[in-house]
Amino acid sequence: MSRRQLSRAHGAANFSDEGDDSECPILHVDMDAFYASVELIDRPELRGRSVIVGGEGRSVVLSATYEARRLGVHAAMPMSRARRICPQGIVIPPDHRRYGEVSRRVMEIFQEITPLVEPLSLDEAFLDVAGARRLLGEPATIARRIRARIAAQERITCSVGVASTKFVAKLASGLAKPDGLLIVPRNDTVPFLHGLSVGDLWGVGERTEATLHRLGLRTVADLAHTPLQTLTRALGEAVGTQLHALSWGKDPRPVVPERVEKSVGAEETFSHDIADHRAVHRELLRLSDRVASRLRAKGAVGRTVAIKVRFDDFTTLSRSRSLPEHTDSAQTIYRVAGELFRGLGARGTRIRLVGVRVEGLVEASEGHHQLELGERSQGWKEADQATDRIRARFGSAAVRPASLVDGSLVDGEDPCRNIRPRGPRGRGGSDG
């Protein structure tokens, strides 16, 4: 058990799944080892074993079962290191489409409880259940209902923190893991916080924690009783003021219902540094196709295309360009991404990672496309929709650009140069 885990266990020692929740309308619901748990749904024989979700080569760990975590494996750890410290671990490649489907159903469960749902990621969200109490009972009762529903419907577990503020609810769910429930009564918020390490506070990373330790501040209680002026002088006014407020349980932020994400992206670390920019363009095409598919799945379109390129010396460059109109087209995204990459003038340099991102998202219904003179009213959009249907039925590899199949893409070349989308009478094929 790490020093931080020890401090957390000490801080939560006097709290449980029972307590006064009358002034605790905020829930933080967090799936347990989400990606790994989803993979075990159809692999029950692997339960109780060290399972790691991630790719090959120089990829990172996306998720790991608690058996692997006890050996030191954690998310974002390089897979090579995870294999060294957990050689008996069973590695499973990720299935992002499956995770998205489970996440959507889990979020629907939350929405049935209250419209005040603020997702933080695929596997966690804040809920304000104040308005649901008359119909469904007290917050802890609602939390138990949610946990039971997810376990029965999705066959995975979650942990829930019940508190008067978002910050404390999130801390509580972390302390409840795995598969637990923790209530922090409003009147006990300060004693709960003061038993924790300063590293448990929201916004305290390794550097800030090191600075606090140099000041002799190890616990939240130490920080809370330090003059605000001392904190702002050491950490800056914004950070010092925020941490001081959090140390006394002050967090006025409301639960903000779900909004369209600000961006959608994908990136890939090559198995070895490459100087062949034709291969880079093929990867940009593949990532553009993935991003476009995710946009359409979310019912969103974006206005700005951005790329990220990391070289073999770990120098990382980003470039972006805004479009005249919003888009969810892989063809458009790749065209701009390729132009941005060529604009770097990086020919001959060795590249470690590339990424593609679309930003400035709005709902697809808000992104209007003005047809140009002579442009068909039907074509690429319908082709993209047909592709999505085929992939939904037969898997993500069922359809992909021909250039990714035969490797024929030339640096900067349009992958769709020899294809002309037809109108509805000549499309052919199946609608899935």
C-alpha cells in the first residue's frame, strides 16, 4: 500500500455507507476498472486474474483489473513496464466501440434518475439528485439503486461517493473503490478532509505536492491551518486560494448537465520511430477516419482540424486550421490534416507519434452545409453513413479506405481521388 493510500485509508476510517445523507445531494459515480471490467463480461474465466487492457509495442495501459493494480500496474503506464512488473498479466487489446456502447447505457441509467448529470468521461459522472428524493428516496438509497441497476444490466460494478459538494463526492467514490459506497455527511466534511494527504486535493499534482511538502505541509489539516498569504506566495494566488478553500470543504460548483464535447481526437504512437512520411500520411488518414466516425456517432460536427506530431527527440508540435463550415467528413479532415503536416516541413525527420483532433464542436443539426454550384446533394455524407452501418454490424475493420489496404497512398495525395460518390439510384450495396 502506497503512502497516499495509507493516508486515504486513515482519512476515511470513520466513514462508511451509512450516515446522515440529508444534506448530501451530490453523487459521484465511477465505474470500477471500466475497460477491463467490460472485457471480462464475455470472459468470466479471467475474473480474479491480472488483466491489462492496452495495445502492443510502445502503447500505454488503458485499464487493469485490481489484481494487476495491486502489483503496481496503473493506467497510462507504458505497456513495456506493465509487462515487466506483471509478467503473468493477460493483455487484451481495447475495443473502444464496445466501451462507448456500455457507457451510453450507463449514462441513460443516470438520466432516468435525474436530468442533472455531468459526465466527466466514459465511466464517471456527477449527479445532483436533490429533485429525485421525493420519488426515489434519500441520496444513499438512490446510490444503492444505481449500483444495483448497473450490476444487473451491464454486469460491471461501480463505486459511489455521496456528499454535499462535487469535490468531496469524487474523493469519497475513490475511497469506496472497488464496488463500494461512501457517505460523507455535510457536518463531517472538514474532519473527513483533514485526515487526508495534501496530494488528495483536487488540482494537486506532483510538483504542487512537492512544494507543499517543502513547506512542511503533509495533510489537508496542515494546509487548512496555514495562512492564506503563505500559500499564495508559494503557489500563486489562484492555486493557493483554491486549495485553501477546498481544504475547508468549500466548493460551490453546481452539477452542469451534459453538453456537446469541445473536441474529438485520436492519436497513435508508432512501434518504432519512422522517417517514411508516406506511412505518416497513411496514419493521418486512418486517424481522420476514426475521428470522423466518432463525430458521427456523437451527432456532432466540428469547425477546426488540429494535428499533433511528436518527433524522436520528444519535441511535440501542434498545428490547427479552422474551416469555412463544420464537418464530420473523414475526407475533409484528412485533407486538412495532411496539409498541416506538410506545412511543418518535417521531411526526413523521424516521428514517434501523430494525432488528429477536431475542435469547435456543435450538434450536427446546427452545422449547415451550403452546396456549391454543381455539387451533388447526395454523395460523401451518404457513403459515410453507409460505412457506419456496416461497421456497426460487422466491426470497425469491415470498411476502410483502399489506401490503407494496399498501402498505395502517396505523400499528400487525396485517398479518394479515383472515387466518385453516386446519387441514390446508383449507390448499390447494402444498407446494413
